[in-house]
Amino acid sequence: MVAILCGHGKYHNQFLNEDNKWITDMDSRAVCTKNTLEILEYCRKVYPKKDIRNIVESNKYYRIEWCKIGQTKCKTKHYVKPYRCLEGSFQSDALLVPEHCVFDHIHNKSLCQNSQYWNHTAIISCSTRNMKLQSYAMLLPCGVGIFSGVEF
């Protein structure tokens, strides 16, 4: 997973190591980008031994300590939704459906959108049935960081 902080000044990117600890990338070029191809390339840079083929924004926020460019002490904390670096052939995340919940999906192979769009679509679908979205996962990628549906 890689974390990129935008809109708060220039901070170094973060990535998870093998021990699931956030590591500051001290490369001065490792800063804010929202470009999905650049994020994919960044995943490949920090995980060179893995076959990274796509990215998806995390379903949840993480509170991470950030280092400003040119500083070595990381004391500023911000919440971000990191990007998961997807390895190998795409497999949708397995969802557990709690008791009293309903499993559903929306799939449209002619509509390619990012995870934020599909999350919002799932929320609306649940709310029209007086239900609340518990969890969701992307279906079938149709490009870098874009997908053709959601299951929830």
C-alpha cells in the first residue's frame, strides 16, 4: 500500500513495508500526485519484486505521520485513503456478509469509473432500500484505477 498526501503542502510519500509499518520515502520526487499511472509506477518502484498491475484506493482511512520535504522528523499526522498496489491477475476482494445484511452488485462493462464513484453508487443503492453500506469491493478493472462495477 502507498500513501500520498495532497493539499497540505509538500510531504514525502509513505509505503507499507513487509512488517506493515509505514515507511517514509525520502526521495524528493516522491510527493503528491493524483495521476493513476504515476501512482501505479510508484507502486512498482517501492515494490520492485512484486508483479504490480493495478491500483485501487483503500476502503478506509489511515492516520499516518508525514515528513515535510527537507525535514527528517515526521510529526504531522493526517488521515488519508492509501492506494492498494494490486499484484498479479485481478481478483475481487472477498466480502463477508454479516447477518441481516444483503449482498448485491452493480456491473456495467461499458462504464469505467474509479472506486470513489462505485462507492457512492453502492451507498445510493443501499439507501434506496433503507439500508446502510457496510463494505464494498471493485469488480473487473478496465484500466489503471478504474473498474466496471462494485459488489457490496
